[in-house]
Amino acid sequence: MQTRSNAVRLRAVAIAIALAVLSTAWAFAAEAQSTEDRDVLFQVSTIGALLEGVYDGPVTFGELHRHGDFGLGTFNRLDGEMIGFGGDFYQINAQGVANRVPDRWQTPFAVVTFFDTDQSAVIDRVRTYDDLQQLIEKTLPTPNICYAIKVTGQFDYVKARSVPAQQRPYPKLVEAIKDQSVFEFRNVRGTLVGFWMPEYMKGVNVAGYHLHFLDEDRTSGGHLLECRVREAVVEIDYTRSFYMVLPEQADFDAADLRSDKEKELHRVEK
């Protein structure tokens, strides 16, 4: 009886150890998966499709929340500029007003990630947007991965834009921005939100910088056109994984995504 009792105890101990090992393995796997998911850029459609006038998409902002808390994009019908910041999504409408986005709204183009700072620096007295781009680019460890960029601080000047909702038949983006509204902010605190993409991302996204602005009160902003930085903190999140969802829609399937749209994109961005 004693021998059998000892054997039972040994089996119980062995089972407990095995369960502990499995639990630890599952915890490590979950942590690894969580870390991996946070280092993914999740993108809806392509910038080339947006240039061609594909302004309706099937992905809701409720779904987008599952893939990131930081990013930019637009809305169905091209109804304003989108900024994802601090876990919330905002629409900058054609009047420059920031509105929190309901989960049911949909997007034809968006890029999001979970922002985790890998590098940061304090900057001051940056005179132009071009100067800011060059300053940040000098600190990037390699030109071959994607970076999420956040610049928070005091701006002497910000010039931004937004675009009104379009009606079918949709014009190409280079035509739609002719009706854009341009806003100027002076002596304002706020945050620039966006990305730097490698050259090989042309056609898929904007190669180089794409930033949107949101003021500190989260009441106004837009797609960044120009800025002067008084003092700010630059934070950069290195991102080596990329996941894209393509629309299952007739407009996307019929769009001409083969031609070089670099000139059109430059006009749209600047």
C-alpha cells in the first residue's frame, strides 16, 4: 500500500510539473504573439487605389481598433483626414474640426499600429517641415524598415488641410484636393502622428513621410503641409512587420494600379 501511495504521489507531482511547464510555455507564446502583433503596421488598401478614386472600403473603425491605437488615413467618400492617437480615432472634417469617430464608420485607406517608443529625442527651433524631416531621418538606424513617428510639443506654426466628402462618380485624388480646406495654427501645442516608409513602398504607401496634426485639446488639425517647431519630443517606433487588407470591391478591382503615380502623389502630399 505504501509503495502504491508513493507512486500516486509521484504521478501527481509529475502532472503538476507538466502543467506548470505548459502554462509557462503558453504564457511565453502569448507574450511573443502580443509583442509581434504590436510591431505590425496594419494597412487597409493602397495609396495607389486612393489616388485612383477608390474612396469606399469595408473595414470599420471598430475592426481597426483591434490592430492599432496610432495611425492615419481617411474615411469612406474621402470625408476628411483621420488621426489615431491615444487609443482613439478622430476625423478632421472640411472645417478643420476634430470629431471622435464611431466604431461603425468605415475606411477606404488607413495605416495603424500599437505605438511603442524605441527611440526618442528632444528638439527645438526647427524652422521648416523639410528641416524636421531631415533631422529625424538622420537618426533612423536603417532606410529599409518602416517607422511610426510621433512629435509632441509646442509649434510656432502649423499648416494643415482636410478634404470634403466626395460624390459619385468619384474624381481622382489629385482632382478632389482642389476643393481642400487649408488651416493655419500659430503658437499651438499638439502632436504630429504618422509614418516614414522606405522607397520600395511606393504605390503601396507614401514613400518617406506622411504626417497628420492634432492639437493638444483634440479639437482641430489635419494633414500636415508645413510646420515650425519651437520645442518638442520626437518618438519613433521601429516596425519590421507589415500586413495589408485589400478591398473586395468592384471599384478596387477596376482601378489602374500599374502606372507610376509618383508625380500625382507629390502634388497630393504637398
